[in-house]
Amino acid sequence: MGLAPPMTPSGIYDYLKIYRLRVRGCKRVLVNGKSYDATLLFRNKLYLNSLLSYSGMPVCEDLGLIEAGKVRQLDGKAVEFADRLLAGGGGLFVKPVMGTGGRRCALIRSSDDPRVSSYLSSTGPYLLQRPLEQHEAMSALYPGAINTVRVVTVLQGRGDPIPYCAVLRIGCDGSMVDNWSSGGLVANLDVESGRVISPGFRKKPFDLVEYHPDTGQRIEGFEVPRLQQMLDFATRAHRLFPFAPSLGWDLACEASGVVILEVNHDWGANVHRIFDRAFDRHFLSAVGRA
């Protein structure tokens, strides 16, 4: 598989149009005649989870917040970190409310963990969530992280969202996050068959990976469990945001079902250019903005 060549002037033009579509295209929304920054909904994980949960979408269970050195339940009641840890059962997953790229995320299983004091001494805020129990097939690929699928949905025609493309994101090298920017692998997914149709790619250093370096599992040909359910949830959830021309949905597969982890208005077209040299043009054509 060849890598995408350097951008031509026409390619740069397509790139800029995609940027405007992804980022500027869902920047503002009118509410009662006033303009608001709609991307705050996607950047703030607490707001987003609340909206998705209220709308019947499957999301991670939020258990509390760390802010300004205090641990609070979502009802505002202050609690000790150890008490919240025990109440969660199985530990707590901690992540920044406004963070990106998997930075400052951690699975805390004991109040003696040195990272606890780091979180408590920070202004935050950090979100406390119930840890996920990953589907056994996804764990066989790499058990050290929650491996996720990013589904890109687009609005077509009369504004009906459809799944356009998807990639599988895989943790590696002992990392507990699967983000490509944090050392994880990314592979192209066929949304029809649910199978991986490329080797994995690593960003740092940028190289091709046929077999997972930790588990030895072959990446190309891997079948993602419950992919159709992921596509369905992403499509249904996109209807909540009719102002967004395209969105990238990060979904995980548990033994009991599918969970929406995050939504990205700036979903990273660079990853898709690895697998399709003409991705920009194909994407713009699909959403009618060519």
C-alpha cells in the first residue's frame, strides 16, 4: 500500500475546504436567535455525555468530578477520593473534561496511586467514569487499552446522516490509550463487512504494522464485533446535531454492548488520507461540497 504523495495545489484547496467543513461548518448554532459556539458541546465531555444519555444513547457512566482539589459527585456533594473509588467498583477512569489525544487519562485502582495527588493538586476539571469491560475479541487484539472505532458520519441530501468511513484505533506498547497521536495504531475499516482492510499504521515513528507488536495478532482481516450497531448509534446520534455537516464518533465495544465515548467535530482527516490518496475529493463529493 503506497502512502499519499505530497499535496498538489488542488489537493491543498481540497484540504482547506474540508477544514472549513469539519471545523468552521459546525462552529456556530442559533438558539433563540442568538449565536453560540456549538463546538463546546463536543469539547466538553460532561455536557456531551449528559445530552447523549438524556437522548437515550449509550454512554460511559459518569460518577463524579475532580475540580480545584475537590472530588464531587454529579449532584455537587463533596466526597473523599477513596470513597468514590470504592463506590465505583473496579476503579475509576479519570480524564480531562476538555482534553484531547488521550492526555492526562488514567485508570486509578487505589487511592494510594501517586497520580491521585497530581489530579487533586490540579485545577481540573477531570471526569470520573466507570471503567469499561472490553469485548473479548477486542482485548485479544490488545488488552491494555479500550480499542475503539472512529466512525465518520456525514449529512447528505435532506440532512439525513449516513456513516461515510471508519477506522479501528488500537493501543500498543503498554499504553492504556489507543490514540494515534499518543503512539497507538490505526487501521482502515470496511463499513460493509466490519473487517479491517489494511495493516496498522503508527504515527511515531510513521510505519506500517502487519502484526500487533504486543499480542502478535494480525491486524488486517480482524473483524470488529458489533460494528453495525456502532454505525447505527453514530447515525442516530448525529441527528441531535443537525448543524454539523460531519462528525467523528469514538465507540467502544463491551461484552454487553456498544458505548459512545466521544464525539469530534475536528475528526482528523489526515488519518484517512493514509488509506485514500484522493480522500479529500471523495469526501467533499459525498457531502455535496465539491
